[in-house]
Amino acid sequence: MTQKKIHEMLLLMKPGIFITAETLAAKLSVSEKTVRLALNDLKKTVMKHGAVILSKPHYGYSLIIQEPQCFEEYCNSLLCNLCIPNSQNERVDYLMAYLIFKQDYIKTEELCNFIYVSKTTLSKCLKSIEETLKQYHLSIERRPNYGIRISGNEFNKRQLIVNSFVKHCGFGGINISRQLQEIDSLAQKIYSLTSRYGIFLSEISLDNFVSYTYVAYKRMKSGNYLSLITPPPPPDCLHIEITDKLFIRELFDYLSELGSINHTQTEETFLLICLMTGKRTDGNLVENAVNFVIPENIDQLSLRILQLISNEYHLDILNDFDIRMTLNQHLVPFDIRMRYEIPLKNPLLQEIKENYSLAYQAARIAANVLSDIYKRPIPEDEIGYFALIFQLALEKQQCKRRSNILIICSSGKVSSQLLKYKYQKEFAEYLDNIWVCDVAALESFNFSQIDFILTTVPITRKVPVPIIEIEHFLDDENKRKVADTLTLNDIERAICTYYRPERFLPHISGNTKQEVLANIYKVIQSQEKVDDDFLELVMEREQLIQMNYGTQIAIPHPLHIASEHSFAYVAILPEPVSWNGSPVQVVLLISIGRTGDSEEMRRLFYETTARFSLNKTAVEALIESPFYSTFIQLLKNR
């Protein structure tokens, strides 16, 4: 009889209930003789695995399970043997699942026979398994004459089971459809309890909590309890409310009804930790929070992060109290997730990177700070969640506004005022404020609120905003020219302001980062008003903040404002150079000036630049075709 039939027969033999060989034969579609022969062999086998098969004349056969855990392992092994994997990756997952659920040692010879592979193939599989186990602080323990087993604490084993098996394949040999039914039933119960106790969990956080609860239940049912939680949670770590405790206790009561498990304080703390990793995140804003305690160290961390982002992109987000509180609320459960290495998947990560490029770059700055605190890299999924918070801050700052223009006329004050009134009348729907002055006054003019200059005379000095030459008389051609400019979309306006043809350098030389920056600086020095220590400030910032975009691009800029006006230089290198350990062939050197551009313009500029810098295909296209027109078109493509 096949292992599949044997497994089906064991399922038909309900503990304490007799079933005849005739009935078994009919249900299995085999002969009575086959059933009786199989049962004779099976009696000896199950005795080694915690069970006994009783036979009684005229009644049939009954299964008595004496050691549930041992017998469950045996049944799982029967199921596992039904689908022996063929590929290397499948073997690795299969073996890791088998070993993580097996309590005792198993000899490598048995494993070879189990999955029908050679010792060499098994060795390769075990090496791959060990690499995965390291991520969870687990290892393969080898004991002479006994065999191997996975060694480590129960907390880490549960993390591995959740991340590797629960959502992707069967749990320890259990039929996947049955597992999904069990998880779905548990999810409905948990959702009902969270609603009743007023506990907010996002869909993602709820899914995470259900998975950890399911694994905890299955592990406890098989006798695997947590002896301790490492590190032990400090008194103020979890910020537990009475409703949280009541929720967990009622959940334990429900789990106890499902199976025979003990309610221990350590297991309760474990589920509380899992609950708090997702509580009040992903959209639970300040107005929804009740009595939410924010530790002082978390608030100071939020301020530090916002300050760095504000300094990096010259955006005023530091004084946004709502964003600060939202960041605080996110950092509290984030701290627990990082402390206990409990990941929270982000299904929107790719969409966030593509659509919220600037916010994602800001989140990477936050990740650099947090990585220093937790002494390990911040998962990309977590960076994506921070990006959503910063995107909220950016969108709060956005507002559609009309343009501000400066009119320059050489024919005197009266003529200038006359032009002003004509433009106010003709373009009222596009214009907010209009200033007038002569060429001489340009030297001291503050351009921070100006979007365009309209001039009747040539302007030879450098100014930080686009120039449109007009005639004294507003004829149809001039009307069309001005209207086309004023109706430029915001992205195009930002591009025109920062990226100009004279700032595009297609053939910059240099074998090192330092040489490249020095050569770009020589061009900047000849074309822009910059401070004497401009290059030193760029180098200093490179030492403090090292951003790796992974797209052959670097975006250096001074540590603080060091130029009169804002600008962005684009340098294309003939060959990649090593830049903070990564190959770089495109350099965007950015400087925000003391005057000349609005905060909205800066935001649009950084957003456009961030989107381009994260697009590997776009960067490669620029390297392939190093022309200004190519670059501008790539920037405009959204």
C-alpha cells in the first residue's frame, strides 16, 4: 500500500472509534486483504511513533494516540513523502521545513534516503539552509552518532516559520487547504476581538499578527513553549493598555478551546509584543489616537530625523506638528519590530518608490539615522512606510499657485507701470504678484518670490530664474509667448530653473570621486557665485552622509548653503569611478542658494531629480546618449 493510502487510512481511523477492514477497503478502493496486510505492518510502525492500533473481532480496528506530538510528526512525514521536490531551491525549503518541525536528531543518511539525493547534494542543501538560519540566529547542531537538528531559541524559530512557511507553503506537512481554513477562521476571530476592544490594526498588521498567533498556537499544541524572550522587554517598551491585555487573554481562551495548550505569562508577553508591532501604524493618524504615550527619546529622534531632512532638501517640515506626531506614532511600534526583529511586509513598496520618489529619498535619510541606532540595516519594507509619512508632509505643503513675475523696462518708471497694468489685465488668471524695476536694480533684487523675468532689454548678468524677452507693445505674438511660459507645468518650470544647458557637462574627467568633484567645481567657479569653501563643504557632506542609489548616480551637494543662487550641474563620466564603494558614472551636483527660488520650486526640483535618480533605465539611457536634450526629456518622463 502506498504512503498516500496509509495516510488516508490513519485519517479514517478516529481515536476511540472502531472501524472494520471492510469499511476501510471500500473507502480506500482496495481489497480487504490489502488493508489487513497493511494494518499488520502499520501496528509495528505506529508503536515507534507514539500510537497503538487495537483490533477487536466483529468491531474492527481503533487508533489510540499515546504521544500526540510524536504521532503528528509521523503523519507529517507521510505527507511530506508525497511531494518530494526536484529542484535545488525546492529541496532547501523542503528540508528546512522538515528540520524546523522535527524535535529529535536525524542522521544525514536518513535524510538522503528521505528525499532521494546523494550526500553531496544534501551537503549543498544544508549549506544553503545554514545561510538562512543565520538570519534568525539559528544554526544546525551536529552530534556524532545522533545526527543533526536545528538549534536555537523558540522565539527565533517562530520568526523563521512565519516568514518562510506559513504564508508560502504547508505548515509542517499539514495540507495547505486545511491550513488556510484554520488561518482564515483565526483571522475572523481576531478581527472580531480587535473591533470589540477598539484596537486598530492595519490590514497588513492584522495579517502579521494572525500569522504569529497561528504559529504560536501550533507550536504550543506540539509542546514547544517559549521559556524566555530575548531581549526581555523593558518596562516602558510596549506601552500596554488594559484593553490590550484583556484582548490577549480572551484570545488565549479561544485558542485553549481549539486545542490543549497552557496559558503562560511568557506566551502572553509574546503575543502582546506581536500585537504592539503593528498597533497604531499605517494610517492611524493623530486624531485617532487616545492616550498614546510617546517616550521623550522617540520624540527627540523624530525631531532629529525631520531636522536632517529639512537641512538636506531645504524644505520646511520641521515645524509641522501633525507630521511630527505621526512620525512619533510610527516609531513606537517600529522600535518594537526592530528590537525583536519582527518584520512588517510592505506590499506597496515598488509603487511607493516609483510614485513618491522624493519621500522615499527622505525615508532613506531617516533609515541612515535609525541604522546607526539599531546597529543593522533598516529593511526596505520599513523604509517604504516612512516614505508614506514624508509624502504626507510634502503633499500638505503643495498648493496650486499663480506665478510671480518681474518686469524690466528701460524706458522709465511710467512705461514700466503701464506694462504692469497691461499684464495684470491680460494674464490675471495666471499671475499673482508683479514687480517692476530697471536693469541696475537687478544687482540687489531678492528673487526668492519670482518665477519669471519679463524684459524689454537684454540682460547679461546671471539671474536665478528664466528670462522672457518681450516688446513694449503687447501684440498677439507676445501674448502667445507669455501665455505659453505662464502655462508651463510646474515640473517643466522647476527643470528650467535648475538645469540649464551651460550646466550640462557631458565629458568630465577624473579617476576618483575627489578628482571628479574638483573638475566639476572648476566649471562651477567660472559660472556661479559660490563661497570660497564650496568644494570643502561638498567633501565634508560626502563624509557625513553617504547615499548609495544603486543606479550609477551620485548626488553630492554642500553641507550647508554656499552659493548665491540655486543650481544643478550634470556631469557624465567616460567610465564609472568608485563612489563610496559603488560604481558611479553620472554626477548631479546640487546647490541651494540664498536667494532665487521658492520652497515649492525646490520641492518640485528634488521630486523630479529623485524620480530620475532611482530609475536605473533612465540613468543608463543618459549614459548611452549624453546630451542635454536627452536629459531634459528623461526628467520630464513620469
